[in-house]
Amino acid sequence: MKPNCTNIEWHGRAKCTACEVRNFALFSGLSSQELDSILRPIDNLHVPQHAVLYEEGASAFCVYTLRSGRIKLKVDLPNGGQRIVRLLRAGDVVGLETLVDDRYHHTAIALQDADVCRIPREVVTQLDQTNPGIHQALQQRWQRSVDQADHFIVALSTGPAEARMARLLITLDCTGEHPETIPSREDMGALLGITTETASRIVAEFKRRGLIHADKSNEFVCDQTGLSKLAHC
């Protein structure tokens, strides 16, 4: 992961004030002048699909704002398996626990190509002390993380496997007009607490029943009505 903006001469730095996710990110409440003053220590990184952003238990020095793509947070299980505990999308903050702990609590991996801004922890803690808007934004992000964790526990870990798969596809916004790339069968199993084989069988069955329509690039459009019926089983 090579930084794009390690110095103020980086040609893309001017775009920070017009960032598409700025209104959804930590610094949405800052003026252009305030934002400009804190840009120097912040790097923009491209994270290729499957690349590890950080490891569970590693020393934590930075938080990340996800500008595009998706990031999965996973934990390793005692039996050698893994469990994906959250999926993050554009506008989410990755590694919030670093503001209260010196270790990352999960392993963060790019589910698809992602673009992130790497923000030193000190930048956020200093702003938290001087800017009330940052403090409020942090509280909102904490609550959002808790809400998403609750959703994963309730929606993706309970009920029949088919119902859980339907809820996952709805969560991933695969029911819109534009095709979406869905996780691998292994990742689906880790998200839903089922085996990879079971995930593969259910996806194949959904295709057979017309609930999933795939193109050659492995992008999917799903049947909203059909999935919603299954999701409430």
C-alpha cells in the first residue's frame, strides 16, 4: 500500500476539501481552513482487494476513513476458523478502538479494492479536545459500530441459513438496479456462521430459483421481493 499524499505537493490533496465522503466522515464539521491545517500528517492509500490493512492485536497508531470500496473486520477463532464481525463501506471509520486502546481488535482486509485515508491517532485526539464537532462525530461513529454489530448478531447469526443469506444480500445492497460484487463463498460462511459448502449450496439454489442473477464479471443483481420473503423466515 503506497501512500499517495505524503507531502503537501501531492496533486490530489486539493481534492480533500471536495471529498465525496467528507460529509459522512470524521472531519465533516471542519471548515476548509481547519481541514487544510491538519492535512499534512494524513495519507491517502489504495488497498488492493484481499490486502490486509492491519492485523488483530497489532500496535495501533492510526484510524482510517474509508473513501471507497469495502473492508471486512475478522477475528480468528480458537478452532482455527474465522468470523467476520462487520463490513465497512464508504464513509465508515476503520479502527475506532485505537482511540481508547493501543491494539487493534480485529484484522481489517479489503473485501474489494478500497481507498482509505490514514489518520494518525494523535490528530483525532487533539481535535477531540479542541473541536466539539469532532467529539460528536466520534460518538456517532461509536454508536454506528454498536448498531452494526447488533445487526450482525441478530440478522446474520440467527434463523435458517437461507434466511441469513437473504438478509446478507439485502445488507450488501445487492437489490438495487446496479450490479454488486458479493463476497466469496468462504467470506459468506464466515459472515453467517455456516460452512463454505453450505454457502455455495445456498447461492447455487438462489440462482436456480431466480433470486440471484449474475453476469460474467461475477457481479449480481438480486430479487428484492423474493429475498425479503426469505429474510423474514
